[in-house]
Amino acid sequence: MKKYNSNILKAAGFLLCFGGTVATSSVMAAEEPACDTCAGGFGEEWSFAVSGYARTYFGVGLEDHEETPDNDTWGLNMARATLYLDTDIYTGPVSWKVVSRFDREYKTDYLEGLEANTRAIGVSGTSTRGNYLDQYNTNHLQEFFREYYADFALFDGKLNMRIGKQQLVWGESDFFQAMDLVHGFDFRWRLFFENNEDWRKPLFLVNFDLDLYDELGGSVNFFVRPGLDRDDDVGNNFNIEGGRWIPHPYRGVDFTAFTQYNADHTDGSQDDPTFGVRWNSDIGSIGYSVAYLRTFNPAPIMNPAAAAGNVGPSATSQAFGVGNWKPHGEVAQNATLGDWIYPHINVFGVSANGYAPVIDSTLSAEVAFIPNKPYNFGELRSALPGWGGVKTKDTLVTMFRIDKEFKLGKYIGTNRPSLSSVQLFDTWILDHDDADEIVEFASFGAVKREHTAYLTLFSLLNFKRDTINPVFVIGTDLSNGGGFGIAGVEFVFGDDWRVKLEADLWWSDGDEKRSSGNATCNVCANPLGVSENSASLFDWFADDNQLVLKVTRQF
């Protein structure tokens, strides 16, 4: 009877997610009555427009995971519904934008299994409150209202201003960020498989764009973030709550039970204003920009906990093999394992792009110099690599990109030129020394190399008047091995419906970090996994091959 009831609930969840797309979209797509003397009902000077979509996501795992006792192969790991509304309001000289998004997930058996691990470890109620859906659902008004801002111009249009919660994009890379550091990103629910704008975290900014082309041949973009955002809105979010996109073998291990985010750290207080300025101009046919940015380190850094009396590591971290410890700026508030912080960084950047007729391609480049960028280091032979503290290193981040269209119609039947893009992304630690034992991310022990380089290739094809659109993406870590691949196809039905089937695939060099669990609870014996010093980025997700179906109703 229990199994029967479980199946009924699962079927109801499917119907809820999919039915939300159909029912909501049919209401929102209703036509407005015609009006010859008004625009949107406000009169000649005022108008409004609403667009958006309703979408459902279904994810199916193709491999079994060691963290859960059941076989996860072909199991549902994501059932998600999204309603997205984009509202434009025009009131004479001022225009307004409100972007809202409401996300809801059905708790799959896979998430139930991860929650069971959390309860078995004995931390339920201290962090996720025993409900993993909290990190994936829309729970607050500030999450629902993703963006809201006003646009207006001064001095005969020379100065354009945008004030409010918004997204400001400084950068041209897709999967890895060089200059696109104004905002953090939320990687928890889908990692990096969606468009940047879907998981970039908007901030409250005062954004100026001053046109000086007549005077100096360029424009100045300047913004100030006064610090009015929530603590959760700064920096990148990774799934350290133990959900479906925390790196293996930590599925079901909720790190927020024995660590915490500290948005008030002296070296990275969320209340401190941040800002940036960028000059945009052209040299012949080449567009370029020069920028300075004061922002937060995108990845969270671990400030390890101190022992009683602030001498040495905490008792818990000592139990996991940590022998040396050094706080970063101030002692961590969390006395168990420590605080996740986002230190302030300074970024000096240059970008350029232009068309190269010799190879019939568009070339782009970004170079970002980050002095004293923070990294975790040390304790590689413990179960907590990186818990030795924080070291700062001058770092140079570069991105080179080639975009080219190929005319493949006479070979494979595409209806227009097909866009392909190649990107090379490199992080160079200028004063690198292996003895520093710098790690990519705290808890994983692979020593960060002097150069960490990723190569990605993207290709989009269009058939049948853009109604069948395959896409292929492949990426590899040139420094450490491993990579990922995405193969998908989108089907377009009229102006409203989109259906996309996608395979998200991974490969690694076999250096995964493993849990040291037991037959009844794979992560109970040591929830932090066995010691290792070789697992790098693509090793973390080596068992996460999956299929994803997306159904979208646009309006």
C-alpha cells in the first residue's frame, strides 16, 4: 500500500508541474481588447506590456550514485515548474521594468533519499530544516521579484540612468567568468546548464551610462551598489546544502549544519558598497573596453573555525585530521568548522572584439587582473583539504573566443548559416608555488596549478525554418583532465510552444573523492568523505549523466 500511495503522489507531482504550464499559459495568453486611442489602457503617453513563459523541467539520472541506498539509474532527480513574467511600463519620460519568477519543485524519490542521509547523519533541523526543496523553491518576495528598476535620461539623452534591482553584464564568456563579476550566480538547481541570465543574481544598483562619443569618442558606464541587498544576494551559491548538485560524495551531507555563511565578515561585508567604472570605445572596427570593478570574490572562501581560546583548529576539524589553522581577518562565528565568506576583490579588466575578414569570424578577448585574490590552502592529507586558512595571490584571468557561421545547408539541410563558438578560458596564478597547497575549493585536495585552462566548443544548427534546432556543447579541462558535453534538440511549435530534450554528460580522469560509509548509510561513517588530494572540477560530477526535458509555453 505504501508503494502504491507513493506512485499516486509521484503521478500527482507530474500533473502539477506539467499542468501548471498548460493552465497558466492559457490564461496569460489571452488577448487584450483593441484600443485605437490608448496604449495598454493608460493613454497616449503611457503604456504597458507583459510577456513571459511557463515552463516545466524533468531530469532523469543515467547513473547510480553511491550516496543513496537505492538504484538511481533512470530515476527522476528533478521535477520543476517555473512561471516567468516580464512587465514593461512606460510613463512618459520614465520607463519601468518588473521581472518576476516563481519556481516550485516536486520532491522526487532521489531528493527524499538525500534527505534521509541528512537525517541519518543527525543534522536535520539545523540547516535545511529537513526539506531540500527550500533551496530550489521561491520562498521570499525578493526571490519572486528578480528585477525592478526605472530607466530615464538626463541632459538631452546624454546620461541614461537605471535605478533598482537589475542585471549588469560586463563580460562575454558563457561557462566561466572573467569580467562578468558584478553579480554572483546561483548554481544550485541546474549547475551551469542554463542561460547566464537565468541564474545570475540581480542586485540593487544605481547605474549610469554617459555618452561622450561626440566629445571623446566613447561612453562611460559607472555603477554603485549601495549595499541594500539581502545577504543571500552576493557571491555564487553552490549546493553545499547537500542537494542534487553538491559535488560527490557529498550528496545528502548538509555543510550548513556545521558551517555557515557570514555576510558580515570585515573583509567582505555585504553592507559595504561596491562599484565599478568602464570605458567603452572603438579603434577602427574593433570595439574595446577598459574597466575597474570593486566586488565580491565570486566563490565562497572558508574561514576555518578556531579551537577554544582561539588557538589552533576547532575540535571537530581536528577530528577530521586538520592540524594547522589560520583565521582570515577575524575568528569564524561558526565554532564547529567555520564560516563561508566572500572577500572583497579589485578587478582591472580589458576586453576587445571585432570582425576578422580573413577567417570570416568575430574575435573576442577579455583579460582581468585580480591582485591578492583569496584562495583556501593546506591540510591536503586531511578529510578537509583547504582548511589551513586563506592565502592571497595575484591572478590573471583571460578569455579568447572565436564565433563563426558555417553554411552547411547543401551538406546537411540547415535553413541558414550555423553559429559555432570556441572559447579558451585560463586562470593564471602569477606567483604560483606548489608548496602553497592552494586548492580549487575547500574540501577537495587537488593542488591548483599555475594555469587552469578550460576549452569549450558550442554549435547551433537550424532546420525546417528554425523549428528543429539541435545544439552541441563540449568542454574540457586542459590542466586536470575531464570534461562535459551537452547534446540537445529544441522543437518549435508555432509562436508559443517549445520542447527541448537534452543530454548532460560528464567524463573524468577517475580521481573522484569517495565516501567511507557503511551498508545502511553510505555517508554516516565519515560524512566528509575519505582523504584525497587529486579530485578536480570535472571529477566532482563524474557520475551525473542525465537527460532533461523542458516544455515551455511562451506568451
